[in-house]
Amino acid sequence: MAKALVVLSGGQDSTTCLYWAINEFGRENVSCISFDYGQRHKIELQAAEKVAEIAAVAHEILPINTFAALGGNALTDDIEVKQDVDQQTQLPNTFVPGRNLIFLTFAAAYAYGRNIEHLITGVAQTDYSGYPDCRENTLSALEQTLRLGMAYNITIHTPLMNLSKADTVELAERLGAMDAMAWTHTCYNGQQPPCGKCSACILRARGFAEARRRDPLIERFQFFEE
Ligand code: ZN
């Protein structure tokens, strides 16, 4: 049976992808990896660990701290997350240049040594952030590069590529991912309960609202408050 590796960030999208992979390849054939890339909020990695535990799949965290040394973005540096985009690049300052390319390249190298031929990533080009390394053309070019560069038949799956946030919520529900969803982390400000004000929190809340579902992450904190 084919084996699959999910790039798990600990967020809503990659968690949905993990359950997609379990449904597609069978739980015993799925494992996941996360990257400690020097992100300011280690809470993401704790979320990934918890999600993998709930999904009962193997999980490994790989260290790659070069992004923090490169600097210049709000996810690794101690600078404020801006709501608006940069005038020149039209991108928000949460964009970490090259991040997805490096993640998937390391994931492919990890997969190579373990006879894993399927990579799953939760990128979506419908995402309002507009990161260019989340687009279909980038991913298919990268897939081809990895196949050529490693002489290995690797396939990159992007089950959320053309889904809206509401579609993703519905998919997660159908796949039984909601228990794990309660432990995911999305907030750019690293807050728990989530700040509700940053662009990531707003996008997530909008998706759940449009899908007419309650976010189990929010419910988890309300439960503790009562
Ligand atoms: Zn937030």
C-alpha cells in the first residue's frame, strides 16, 4: 500500500489534510512532519503534536532555523503583524519567502529515504493572503523539480487548493477532523484563546461562519470558562 506524508503546521488546513490522507491512504500508511523554523510562536508545534496524537499517526518535528536568521517577516521576527499588504509586493508581512518550497523539499527528502511517494500539503490559492508559493503552478513546477532532482516518483497532493475556507470546514467535518480541530492553532499573534483580530483569526472565523458551524477551538475555551 502506498505511503503518505503530511506537512503538518498545527493549523486548520494541514489538520484537514491529515484526515484527508488518512481517508485516502489508510491510517497505518500516514505519517506527518512539522518544521521548527524559528517561528515566534512555538504553540504551533505543540498544536501539531496534539493533532497527530488525536489522529493516532506518527509525527516528527524537524529543525530548520535558517528562516529566523534571514529575518524580515512577522512570523519569525519580533515585529507587528500588519493587516495590510506591502505596496511594492502586494503581500502581507507574514509572508516568509521560500518557506513552502523549502518545507516541501525537506519533506520530499525525508520521504525518499522511507519509501513514501505521496506528500500532502494544505496550501490553497483561494486563501486571501495570496502567497505565491501556495499556487497551483508553483506546486506543479516544484513537483516536477523534485521528481527530476531526486529521480523519484513523488506526488504532491493539494486537496484544499481550490476550496474556500467554508468548503474546507465542511470537508473537515465530513472527514471526522473536528475533535482534532479543537486543538489546532491559527492565530498569527500566538494567542490562546485566539485573538480574533489578526487576519488569520478573521479568515478562520469567516470560514466557520459561512459553513454555519461552530469552531471547536473556540468552543473548547468557552467550555473551560463556564
Ligand atoms: Zn489572531
